[in-house]
Amino acid sequence: MAGGEPLLSNGRPSSEHSNDLAEEDALLTGQPTQRRGGPRTWQFWREIGLFVWAVIATALVIVLAVVYQRAQDPKHSSPHPAGKRNLIFMVSDGMGPTSLSLTRSFMQFQNGAPFSEQLVIDQHMIGQSRTRSSSSLITDSAAGATAFSCAMKSYNGAISVDPEHNPCGTVLEAAKQAGYMTGLVVTTRITDATPACFAAHVNQRQEEDRIAEQMVGDYPLGRVVDLMFGGGRCHFLPNSTEDSCRADNKDVVELAKKNGFNYIADRKAFDDLKGGKALKFPMLGLFAETDIPYEIDRRNENNIYPSLHEMAEAALTALSAATKDSDKGFFIMIEGSRIDHAGHHNDPAAQVHEVLAYDKAFASVLEFLKNDPTEGVMVSTSDHETGGLATARQLHSSYPEYLWFPGPLANASHSAERLALEYQKYMFDSPSASDQQKFVQDSITSGLGIRDATADEVSALIKDPATSLYQYAEMISRRSQTGWSTHGHSAADVNIYSSDPIAARALVGNHENTEVGDFLREYLGVDVEAVTKELQEKGAGLMVTSNNGTQVSWMGEVAEEGKRLDGQNHVASYGGDFKKRHFQHGRGCDCGH
Ligand SMILES: *[C@@H]1O[C@H](CO)[C@@H](O)[C@H](O)[C@H]1NC(C)=O
Ligand SMILES: *[C@@H]1O[C@H](CO)[C@@H](O)[C@H](O)[C@H]1NC(C)=O
Ligand SMILES: *[C@@H]1O[C@H](CO)[C@@H](O)[C@H](O)[C@H]1NC(C)=O
Ligand SMILES: [Zn+2]
């Protein structure tokens, strides 16, 4: 608008007399004025001319202003290209802005790089997302992903169901029905909340057995996912097998195969896909019993587990080839799933490696988009922040120095999770007291790279092996002066990134997380509401047999937690909790990510 104002004031006739002003105003408002008598003078025609000029100039300004505003307004700019297109949606679960400060400084420290050196992702930030759910100011990953998949706020724990427990169609389901190919690539269990929200509908996120069945096509829409890479094999295997974590003896791998899936479960089979060139659809690749190990541990087990960027590259190569002759492209969700877990564990060493692995996958996606002939865009965001992470920590009562130290993160060779697991395995064999002392000291020096452990730290680990995960993580956090305010999530706004700020202009600036969901469906141009209708029609009254033989809804039981958190009252009601509950160390946390 700045350019418009001089035009308006220049075009306005200069009036020397208040009388002229009165006439001009009268003309503009259509009110009659008291005209002086006499013939129409040159002065009169001059005023008419100036008035017409003023009207035209004003109209021009208004038109320019409207055009300018429409150009700024995403609703009126072209949200997507007209033809074939690919959409790559990346989720950095639990990664808040501070995770990037932490990782960037760590990267500079490790590479001896100057302070101006950035992560790849740093160079593509376009906006921020506000993350609250319908039931809480702090979301969980289920409500967070439902905001993306259904473009709808729902309660914590909801897997693509609305607050009234109706299924909501997802962008992936709508994309499949519109002729796109679809994929999900994650480092956690493929049945975990984020991937589940794109291809399953259950009332409680804990129902991972049911989610596994739905994701391979055993639900009202049939098979909608063409490719899945991740962990979580145990939810697909019948409880009669050793690696199962199912409550029943259903063989979901068999079910998947019956629905056409090519199933692979190890590194060798992944390598046989030749980077995606030899991949056959539909594809189910489950490379770990539960979560794929943290990158800080996985990098030493590369012969067992593929990395996030390897899985992403293979998926993109295969999806691109499979849609080569189609007039529709593909939709894929790629998640750096365990940035969140490192936040829950308050383990900064594990986290920086998770974020670097995500950054690498991010770079792979940019490279793919640069080389692929089909028009496409990548949008990357987080569902929420985890840990209340601060790159600062006050260790003493004296006024702190302004410092945090990446060095202790660089010295750690293992995650706290891995060290705790090994410690528990070790304790299972009931060692002698002196052996235990030696084991603990070795784990500190070789696993954490810490050479100045205090006697208190060592004896606490010996006394309480059950909380060793948090203890190991705390030792790294204190030495690096990394602060955490919670083992859970926080309400911090999270960043939005894109390969193309023009194509993703609707997400420039600060947005509700549901607007990210709006963008996904609008970019693909798919009818998600039709899917919601279909799900609700086909699913109405649909019951399945539960483990104890009773009939339950195909979306499972309604959660107690869902009931409790459902609705708005919860949000602002402070009940004096800080007095009622004292902090207690839990065992390694896998509760409600
Ligand atoms: C395995 O699942 C079946 C139901 O499918 C159940 O009857 C049985 O108790 C389960 N076994 C175990 C060991 O959980
Ligand atoms: C990291 O390890 C090196 C070599 O063992 C040691 O000299 C250094 O003090 C350690 N740094 C920190 C911050 O613990
Ligand atoms: C079966 O399990 C459901 C929970 O899944 C429970 O509500 C119901 O009472 C149980 N029925 C019997 C007969 O145990
Ligand atoms: Zn979480």
C-alpha cells in the first residue's frame, strides 16, 4: 500500500478554498450543494475534470490494493501447480527451535566450522506452527499428527478421529483414492502415532495391534498405503512367535501378504532393493522389532538397520519410477521420529545425532526434488517440542556464566537408552557388587566419554539401576549445561520449512498446525471430506471381535484419558497439582509420546 498513497494525494485536486472542499466532499458523497448562479465557467469544468481524475485515481488505487492483497492472501494465490505433482511431507517429531541451536553448535564444534556454518534445514525456514490440541495446551503426537492428516484439532491420544470419536478422512487416504501413490517412512514403530494418523483410525494411540491391521488394509477403505518403511515388527507377528508384542495370535504379516504386500524385515533385503530401483509395490519393510535404534547407536550397526536418509531415498526413487507414466504423482510422509524420544529421555547427545540424521534426509529430499522431472514440494515441520529444551543450564546458586558446552555431547559414543539397556541386561545375571561397580564405571567412561564422574553419581547408578536411563542422560546434560524442563512435551511453537516458499506460501508466517493439514490437501487437490463421509458410512456400526471375545467398535475402545481430556474445560483448570504429586523417576519412558 505504501506506493498507493502518494498517487492518491497527488491526484486529489488542490483546493485553495474551504468552499471547494465542501463541494468536493458533496460531490463524493452525492449530496447536493448550493451552487452559485451564473454560467458554467472554466473553473467549473476544471473542477469536474479534476474530480473525474480523482475518482479514476482512487479506483486505480483500490484495484491495485485488492490485487496486492489477493497476491498476499494464500487463498487467492495458486495453491498448487495445475498438473502432475509430488508432495513430500517431513515431520521432525518433538523438534523445537532449540534443538536446532543445540545441533548447529554441536555440528560446528565437531567439524571445526565457523559460527556462520548452518544446517541444511536452517536455510529453508518459512514459518512457525502453533501446536495445541483440542484437549490441552500441550499436544501429544497423536493429536499433533491428526492436525496434519485431517486438518482438525482433536484430543491427545486421537488417531485420526475427531473429538466425538468419529473417524476423519486423512490426506493420504484421499490421495490414494485420487490416484496418487502413497508412502510412510519412519524410524519408530510404523504403528506409532505420527504414521498411524495417516492410515488408521483408533480412539486410543496405544492400540498399536489394531493400527497394524488397519495399516495393511484391514479396515473400511482397504489398502491405502503403497510403501511403509520403519520399525514395529513385533506388532505384526502373532503372539505365538518369540518376537511378538501382540496380545493376540493374529499374523498381520500374513494379512499384509494376502493384501499384496511384499514384506521385508532386514538390512540385506533392504539392500536388495538397490536403492529403490528393484522395489516392488506394495512394500512393507519392518527393520526393527520396535523402534530403530537412535542414530548415535545405529551408526555402529549400519549392517543391521538402514538409516532414515537411505530409507527416504529408496522410497522416493521407487515412488518416482512407479508414477512415471501416471498423470498423478505421489504423497509421502517421512518422519525423524526419535528426535522426540531423545527429548523424552533428556539425552542431548542422542538428540543432536537424531537431528543431524533428519538434516541429512532433508538434504536427500531437496536433491530428489531438484532432479525429479515432476513438479513437487517438500514441507517439513514438527508436531510439538519435547523436553522444554534450553541451551543453558544454571548448575549453582551463583549468577551463571553465559555458556553451554558441546564437548560432552561429542564425547558420548552411546545413547543413555542403550547404556541403560545394557546395564539392565547385565543386572539380569545378578553380578557381584564389585563387578557391578566396574561395569558402571566402564559404561560411564566408554559409553558417555565422561572421565570426571563423582562418587555420588556412580553410587546412585549402582543403587538404582531402574532409573539409569535418566541418570546417564543427566550426567551428559549437566556437563554440557543443557537444560530440560520436562520429560514430556511443551507448548513451544515449532518451525515450518519448505523446499519452495512460493509453492508453500500459504505456510509463510505463524499458523495453526491444522493449516499445515489444509496445505497438504490443497496442494494435492484431493477431496478429504468425501473420505470422511465414506469412512463414517462404511464404519457405522462396524464391530470387531476383541481379544476376550466381546464386540468392540472397529476403532477400539474410547480411552479413559480421551474422555477425561476431551473438551475445553481441562485446558485452563489448575488444580494445585504441584502439591499433590512429587516428581518420581520412572523407568525408561515410553509412555504417551
Ligand atoms: C495369544 O492370543 C490368544 C488370542 O488370540 C490368547 O488366547 C492367548 O492367551 C495369547 N497368548 C499369550 C501368551 O498371550
Ligand atoms: C573428551 O574426551 C577427551 C579424550 O578422552 C578428553 O580429553 C576430554 O576431556 C573430553 N571432553 C569432555 C568435555 O569431557
Ligand atoms: C472385554 O474387554 C473389554 C475391554 O477391551 C472390556 O470392556 C469388557 O468388559 C471385557 N469383557 C469381558 C467379558 O471380559
Ligand atoms: Zn513425544
